[in-house]
Amino acid sequence: MQFELYKDRQGEFRWRLRHANGNILATSSEGYKARASAVKCIDAVKASADVPVKELK
């Protein structure tokens, strides 16, 4: 898996998490004007890897 950081059509930074098979597993919910803000969001997602799953009914 890898995170991909890119600029969208509006020139804002976005990210996506891509599986080794090419499928997109997650994407940023918004664009960021600053690259550092997008990287900070990626870091937050990476840090939450140990967060438990809550099943909603």
C-alpha cells in the first residue's frame, strides 16, 4: 500500500491510499491549499491504524 499525494483540478492537494492491487482504499475528504496540511492529514490517518473498528447498526 502507499499514499499518493497530488494536486486536483483546482490546484489543491489531495491524497489517496492505494492498495498494492491498484484499488483505492481511502481518499481525502477535502482539498488542501498547503501541501503540509495534506501531509498532516496523511500522518493522522497513519497514526490511527491501531484505532478499534466500531460496527454501526
